[in-house]
Amino acid sequence: MIGNTLRYLLLFLLPFIVYGGWLLLARRRARGHENDSKWRDAPLIWLTSAGLVLVLMGFVTAAIFDGNDADCPYVPSRIVDGRIVPGEVVCLPQ
């Protein structure tokens, strides 16, 4: 659970990290020129939107590729002869 949260947090922060790297590169190239902190002028709406789009793309990718294995379906808990049988993953013979 924490791994998934960190993965999506990294996806959200990726545009901000790239923008910060670009600012550092621009500052190094402009030595001697007047160059105050450009974070005040940062396009925060665009960076936030790009981060949210990356997170949504991560959700879609996870939904497509992180599905259950078709050979081992999950059988939910059920009542058999008045007793509760817990859920289990049943692998079909190949």
C-alpha cells in the first residue's frame, strides 16, 4: 500500500522535479545575468495538471496490467452447509 502511494506521489511530483531541474540548468547557463528565483513565476496550474494526468495514467496502467492472474481466480467467502468458508485463491490445473 505504501509502495503504491509513493509511486503515485512520485508521478505527481515528476513535473515539479523536471521544472526545478530546468531552473537549475538555466541558472547555471545565465551566470552573471540577473536571475532571481523563478519559482515565484512557476506555472503551478500547468505543473499540477501534468502531475494529475500522470497519476491518472498510472491508475489506468495499473488497472490494465496489474490484474489477477486468469489461471488463479479469487473465490470469495461463502456459506456451505451452514458454515462460512473463507475466501481463497484457487489455481486451476494446467
